[in-house]
Amino acid sequence: MIIQGRVFKFGDDLDTDAILPGQYLSISNPEELAKHCMEGYQQDFPQKIKQGDIFVGGSNFGCGSSREHAPIAIKAAGVSCVIAKSFARIFYRNGINIGLPLFECAEAYEGIDEGDTVQIDTNNGLIKNLTKATQFQAMPLPDFIKDIIMSGGLVEYVKNKLKNSRRISL
């Protein structure tokens, strides 16, 4: 799968309170959460996000609490992918579990600026900065993680596996 979009760039230690402030944790509807994505970072930020945009972050992206709301808000806002130097582990797991593609690549962080157009080949982890005609290699995602993302998240992935295993056993 090829993902392409405009970049929003963030620094190190962007925490889940900046991604989705705690006052919205009682909301469970993804579309409602999307309306507040990055509001803790910048009040009017949710209005800037367009379908297909890409977030590029520094080290420890998504640190802080283990709330699942943060990656849900990002994905529901239309962000197609997050590239970071590194992710907080719980954020990484939560992101993959909801089917949000996440790639770690420090070189990409250094070589991509706000507003650049970036293309990611999710099969091999190749990141191309189309604005600057440069490219970077992220660690390719394992096949099972690609399958989770292509299914739309872990719940759908498991449903598909169970449905297919029932067909085989009949």
C-alpha cells in the first residue's frame, strides 16, 4: 500500500494530553474525538488536518498516559500515517491495534519539514520526501502487523482470522 500526504511536524515527547486533552476522555465516538485531535498542542489545530495528512514526530511520540483515545483521534481525523524517531511503546501498540500505520525512522525526521509531501510504501518501509526528492528507509513492518493495518485494526483482523478458520474446519 502506498500512502501519500502533507506533513505536520512535531518535536520530541509529544504526549497524549497534547494529542487529545483529558477533558475529552468521556467521548467514545471516533468522529467526535477527531474534532479535538491535537487541541492540546494548538487550540485550532483540528481545523488544519485534512484527509491523508501525515504526522512526523521526534523521539517518544505519544508518551504519557496509555489512553487509546489519542491514536483513535489521529486516525479518525484523517491522518494516514505517523513517522517518528521513536514511539512510546503503549502508543505504538494502541496505534497498530486500531490500524494506524506507524514507522520509526530518525533520518526521515531530520530530512522532512512541515508542509512537505511524503510518500510511504508500507510494504517495504520506503519513505520518499517528494518535495525534496530524498528518501529514507524505515524498518519494514512485519507481515502480521501489515495484516492488522490492512484489516483496519486488531479487532477486524481477529474477526477475519476466526471467520477463515471456521471455513477451513467445516
